[in-house]
Amino acid sequence: MQVLMLLLASAGTCLGLLVATAADTSPARPDSPSLLPTHRRQKRDWIWNQMHIDEEKNTSLPHYVGKIKSSVNHKNTKYVLRGDSVGKVFRVREDTGDVYAFERLDREKIPEYHLTALVVDKNTNKNLESPSSFTIKVHDVNDNWPVFTHRLFNASVPEMSAVGTSVIRVTAVDADDPTVADHASVMYQILKGEEYFAIDGSGLIFTTTKTLDREVQAKYEIVVEARDAQGLRGESGTATVLITLQDINDNFPIFTQPKYTFAVPEDIRVGSSLGSLFVEDPDEPQNRMTKYSIVQGEYRDTFTIETDPNHNEGIIKPMKVCRHAAMTSDVGFGAPRIPRTHPGATTRSEAIKGVHSGSAQS
């Protein structure tokens, strides 16, 4: 039976001594010649397969990692490491098996190293043990702060949206190990704009007021923060979110004048333009198409008002031949746009209404 021991230590503190045994199976019986080897050597298994070291240690180099040790009782025993990082990053003391790191390690670059340990005769370099593979794992420290996937986010939401309306989800990532002490957990908060918006634990931004009026303020710039380690001694990152309010049809058109006066030429043709009415509407163009109508007056069946789709003005047109030699139609909602009169002309007043085309506010 062979005994193998491994002493593990971290930062100068002994973590424990592991002991294992290895022995051959029952020898083959003489009547089984196929199982009789010409030479049988006892197998001495390594009793370890993993070491650990903290990343970014601020103590002087080299840093002690651990010890490899075999129970082979040989005065010429020599410990050897094999692997891509051997020599530059890790080295072993040939006589003791102590493993050291000669560089400060960054888990976010390389989280673990795979090496092979050998016990050889220092004179002949022949193996005294079978090679054993093992891993050096780099322990995470909270040395990274959350970083947003974008420094600037753009979003939009309809004005006058209900409280709790979702706007955008922002994301921050932390390169630290998510399995260690909440190093990679992210907490969000709003640093600027919290009177209008809030953010939940998943990074979802939503409205906190129903009075966001595009005609009062069309854009909001808010600043969000992502912090790790549950906000305790953790690092943080920030990003800006530009939120644009989408217009809805929430404003009435208002005539620019309380009265309009138009002279009706004697020879005006049916369907030709007599004049225009103008309104003001703070909504965006797609929400301000006005529908005009004559709602009161003697000449409701004589004139009509059509909407100019390019300028949103109301164009007054005769629907039939006017019988007067000269005629003035004095229409409510407007001061005289063309202040012109005709001797002996008759005057009539027509009440006009302008509403959004298809609007519920008619």
C-alpha cells in the first residue's frame, strides 16, 4: 500500500493535510497466465487535483499557492510542473513541491489554470510517479464595477401614459464572479429624473406620473446608476437615458381670429376658393388635421369648408351659384382677413366649428 499526502495552504495559513492510500488489487492466481505480468509496479495516485489563490493580491511577489507532495521515499526526488503558464506565471520548488505564482492574477482574464505535476528522479529525469493533472483556480475579489451595455440609451413613451407604463429596460454587466458574495449582482437606481420615472431590479424604467405632457416638455434626460455588492462598499457605473414623449391628439384646434369677413364676387364659380380660415394646434402634424364645418347660419347649404391637407387651413367654397350681384358672408370665429365691403351688399353670419379629423374631442 502507498500513502500520499498533500498539504494545502493559503496566505500562509495551513488549510489541512489530505492523506490517501493506493494498493494493488488482489494478485492474479497462478492458474491464470494471462493475468501474470512480467513486472508489476504499485500505483501511487496523487491525492489532490485543485489549488486556489486570490486574484489581484497586493502582497509582494511571489505568492504562495500550495504544495504538491508524494510519499515516494527517494533521496533524488524532484518536483516538476508542466503547462503553458509554467515558468512565467507558476513555478515549483524542486525539493519541497511548494508552488508559487510570480504574477498577479486576474480572474476576469483567466479564471483557472490547468497544470500537470510530476515526480521525477533528479539525476535521470525518469518519472517516479505517473503524471497528475490539477487545476489552480483564481478566487474572485470585487474589483470590477457594473458597466452599462450603452453609455446612452434612447427611448420613447406616449405622453399622458398611465403610471407604471414601461419605457425601456437598461442592462449593466459585472465581470466579477456571480457565485461569490454577490460580487456580480447589480442594483439599479435613478440619480436624475426620479420625480418622473423609476427603475426596478431588472433595469426596467417606468413612469411614476400620468401628467407627462409633450406640449409642456417633450424630452427628459435621466441618469441611471448600477451598483454591485448590494450597494455595500460596491463599485458603480452610470448611463444616460434620453426619453422622448410621443404626441397624442390631446389638444383642440383654436381659430386664430374671432371673426373672418369675405367678399363674394358676383362671378365666383362653384367649387372655387373664397378664402381661408386658420387654426392653431400644438399637437404634431399627424395629430392636428382639422375638420371644419358650418354649424349655424342661413347659408349652410350654400358654402362648404374643405381642409387643406398641406397647411391644415379651412378653404371656403361655394357649393352652388350665388344669386346676389355682390354678397358678403360674415362668418363667426374671425376678425376680417380681407376687410372689404360692397355698397348694398347683404350680410349674413355663419357659425363655424373646427375639430380634429377623427378625434374624440369633436
